[in-house]
Amino acid sequence: MIDSVSPSTDLNQLGGDILVYSGTGFDSLDISTSTVIFSDSTICIVLDATPTTLSCMVDGFNADTLDTSVPYPTTVTVNGVENADISVEILDTKQSGQTVSPNSLNPVLAAVLTVNLESTYPVTLNSPDEFSATLLSADDPEFSRPLYVMSVNDADKSLQIKFPGADSGNYHIFLVGEGVGRIDKTPLALTVGSQVTGISPLAGSRLGGTLVTIDGVNFSDDKYDNPVKVGDYWCFVQTTNVE
């Protein structure tokens, strides 16, 4: 028998809320016998159980069928016995990231990213400890890397995040804010890669002394970060910039 669930309102559309169901008859010895499923087939991942409580984490509601105007019944099954008497309500808005700058980076060079949230972000930004940040690959769903949130600025709702480098590819910055929960990562897209687009001139003296210009993407503004080698010989880099 299930008596209640907490919280039961204002659930994050993107998931992450920890729900606690209260009642009797939960299996505290083997949580694998328990499942929690919402009416849109979203799963609440069971985390723990006692004889009188069961806790689970919402995995994220189905964006294609989302309807925040109606309650979502939950079916809790314990050892084959179902209970569908309890419903929850989903918040009608979701928090979203706005921009990440720069949005294109060199794979091997550390950088500082500036992430801007919506101006209507409902919580005051007081400390970087209020956020967790993760680098998620858009190409490999198994890849994730924690990122360090360096500072926050409530005046413009921005965060400074350390980027330590990553393999070339496409990524998103995934944020979770204290008191708000998961933040939509879709706009926070990041491309990692470096490319040479041109070399001029293409021929020079065998004795050296030819000034070569290399054009490309995501170079460093520190000439020591951009070593150049022609055949077996290193070049002396005179100047460099990010483009």
C-alpha cells in the first residue's frame, strides 16, 4: 500500500528529482524487485528501499509527449504487485542554458568557458559550489567528464568553467543547479577540434630561411603552444594568434 510521494509537484521536466514513496510492503532486501514507471513510460530509477519507503530518481520525462497541464500517474510495482494510486505534477517551464563562449576549442589546450543562463534563472548565483558541470559527448553517449566550475556572476547569470581539453568531436555542457535541478543542455553546444586550412608558400629554400604562414582553426595565442615541424626539422615560430 502506498500513502504518498514527496515531492509530488513542480518536478523537473528533465528529470533528476529524487522521489520518496511512503507506505508499507516495500522490499528492502532486493530493490531489483521494485519498479516505478510514469504514465508516459518514463522510468524513475529505484535507489533505495525500507519496509515503509522507496526512493527513486526521475530519468527525465518524454519531451515528445510532455503535457504539464495534467497529473502523471505512477505505477509502483513491488514483487509483481502494482499500485497506481499516486500521481505527480510537472513544472510547466524548464531552465535552459543560453550560450557558451567560446563554442569552439582546441583539443589539447586548456581554456575557460563562459556559460550564460536565462535572465529569469530563479535562484541567486552565490557560489560555484551550487553547480555541477559535466562535459557530455554528442557523438558517444557513454562519454562524460566532470568539469570544474570556477566562479559565478549573478549580475549576468553567468558561470566560468574550466575546460581541460578533450578529443576532437561535438559536446554539450550539462549543468545541474542547486534548488533548480537539471538545466537544458541543448543550446550549450561545444565543438572541439583544430584544423590547418592553408600553408603559404608551398615551396622554399632547402637551406631554410623561408617565412611560412599557416592558416587554421583554434590555434593558441601563445607561440609555444603551436610547434611546427617540416620533415625532420623544427621551425622557429615567430608569431601566432587564435585564428
